[in-house]
Amino acid sequence: MCSTQSPAADGCTARCASDSVTDAMRRVRAEFAEMPGLRLTESQAQRLWHLDTVTCAAALGSLVDVGYLLWTRDRRIVRADARRDG
């Protein structure tokens, strides 16, 4: 976790955001590994992992980009190898 008194002074703001997304990605990946059939809307994911909108979107988007997760037609996020259209 990042914590400084002057985040803009050394670029910590960007670093903190990156750390938050990386941490969120780890948590999301772990949860989907434990429960492969998990199907969540983006707002459900935000509530489950206590993430703000930007961090949640970035984490889910990154996991979609690497092929670990995907969006279903009904806008639920699922593990790519456990896809069920809805």
C-alpha cells in the first residue's frame, strides 16, 4: 500500500493507483480460482471486493485483456474457461 504525505511530489498517486489495481486483480483472480462458476455484474464485483468504480473497471479490464475473465452477453464477468452465456 502507498501512503505519503505529498502524493503528487514523487508520482505516488499513479503508483498507488497501480498498486490498488494490482492488488484488486490478485483478489479477483483468487476469488474466481476458488469459485470458477462465479458470475458477477460490475456493480456486484465492486461491492464484493469493496472497490471504487475506476479500480474495479481497471482490474476486471486487465483480467479480460489477459484472457482470464470475459464478459457474457448479459454483462456478467466470468472466468474465461467457465463461460456460460446468459
